[in-house]
Amino acid sequence: LQVEVEPGQSQPGSGSAPTVFLPSFVVRVRHRSLGAAALALALRRRTPPVFARIQDGAVLLDPRTLLPGDDAALVAAFAALV
């Protein structure tokens, strides 16, 4: 996996506030052999499912949406794909 943390924007309210963006950081993930769509699909099929957005050929995760303790499940989901 290629993983980078970069400045980004987060949209609150699942799109209910289409003009509101919060400054944030995102985690950009690329897989050596899976494209972004295939990686996102594989993550959604995990238990628990991991939902991420696709942008510029990569999967983007917004840590703002994580609950305490979600980090272990997230790491396990990615570990299962490498």
C-alpha cells in the first residue's frame, strides 16, 4: 500500500450542506495491484465495512468520521488486503 496524509476538506452532513466544507486532513491510499474502485469495493465488503471516497485514482479516508476504537478495525481491513 502507498499511504499518504495530506490536507483536505471534509463535507459534514452527508451532502445535506453542499456548500459547507471543513478543513481537515485525509488519508490517501493506493494499492499496488488494485485500482481505487476495486480497493474501495473490497473495503466495503469487509466486516465491519469500510466506506471511503475515491478521488484522483486513490481511496480517501476521512479520520473525522472515525469513532474511538475504529482504528483497529480499519488497520485490520487494510492488512487483510496486502
